[in-house]
Amino acid sequence: METNLAVLIDGDNIPSAHVKEMMEEIAKYGNPTIKRIYGDWTKPHLNKWKSVLLENAIHPIQQYGYTQGKNATDSAMIIDAMDILYSNKVDGFCLVSSDSDFTRLATRLREASMKVIGIGEKKTPDPFIVACDKFIYIEILKDQTKESDSSSGKSKDKTSKKQNVDKITPAVIRLIAQTISDVADEDGWAFLGDVGSLLQKKQPNFDSRNYGFQKLTPMINSINKFEIESRENANSKFKLIYVRNK
């Protein structure tokens, strides 16, 4: 059964440039049955959003700023999220913002057994990131767009891409090694799917794409501190990937 998702976007806090890629990413995790974006549409800085809303069937919610310096958008989005929660129409939420004000909302939704996916820029504060089941950086989607443009004959901004890719630090290697140990059998082998799931629980913003790899397997293979083994799968034509600490 497919997971129905409510996608709630903080228009004041998210750039409009990669909405299409963002919606394609969200579709990997479920069916976005509710798609809303919040902001004061009388303000000129939101004009860029207007052209992409119809293309992606996102419903704009008008929220006037009652007091200068205060963000009324946050309150409107939080109230709507709770209304949607109690309507029992969705199985999860995708909160699109780089604002830590949504930390408590993410926590409350998870307390209600909702799956919560966060999407925001790398400047997003850690409390909001760890409050989500999974957190995806918009910068990843930008890099994917550049790669797609390159394959179609357009120029690729290699300098920008290098700036967006994180280094695989000793701390990251330790995290992977410990996670493999946590789910390994008596011989030290761990099913890569279980490793990936536990990494996500330990660190919601862990994503191989942050380090320049589309999948976890090539990332682990590049580190050269782990063994990788492919095994036949009786139930599928796809092989099962297992990893072990060297």
C-alpha cells in the first residue's frame, strides 16, 4: 500500500529554483496527495514561485505578516499540519524548510506515528534535521540537475559541484563501521539494506549523495576499509549486497 504524504512548503524560507526535482525526490517516498506552500503572496520576493505552482499542482496559502519581523507563515503551516494530522488522510509529512522553528512540529508528528521527511538547505540547524526521520539537502538536487544538464549537452558547473560535496571524514567512516558491526552476523557480514536503514535512524541527513555518490555501495567501496560481497537472491534477479569491516 502506497504511503500518502502531505507536502508543506515554507515559501519564505526555500528557493523556488528546483521545485521539479524536489517533487520527484518526494515521490520516491510516497504519493504527495496534499501539496501546499505558505507565504505572503503580496510580497515581490515570492514572485518566482508563482510560475511553478501550477506546473506542480501546489496550492498556495496566503498568510499576511501581521507584525514586522515576525513570521506568520510558520504558524499557518503548523496549524494546517495539525489539522491534516487529525484528518487521518495521510501517513506522513514532508516539511520543506530550513527553519528550526519546525523542530517541535516534526517531533510532534513523529510522536503520532507519522513518517516525517525534511527538505532544506545545508544551513538548516541540527535540531530540525534530527527531529525528522530523513532529511534531504536541496544542494543534492541542484547537483543532480547539473549532472542531467551535462548529459544532455549543456555545460556543467564543476566548481560549484565540488563545493557542494562533503568530504568522507574519519567520523563518517567510524559511523559506517560501527553501524555494520551493529547489524552484522557472527562472521561480521551485514546486509547493506539493513546498514542503510540504521544509518538513516542514527543520522537522518546521512545520504551518499552528500558525498558525491548516487548509491551507498560505491561510496562504501571507495573508502577501502570494507569488504563487499554480492550474493544470489532466490526471490529476485537482483543480487543481495553484503558488507564487512576489514
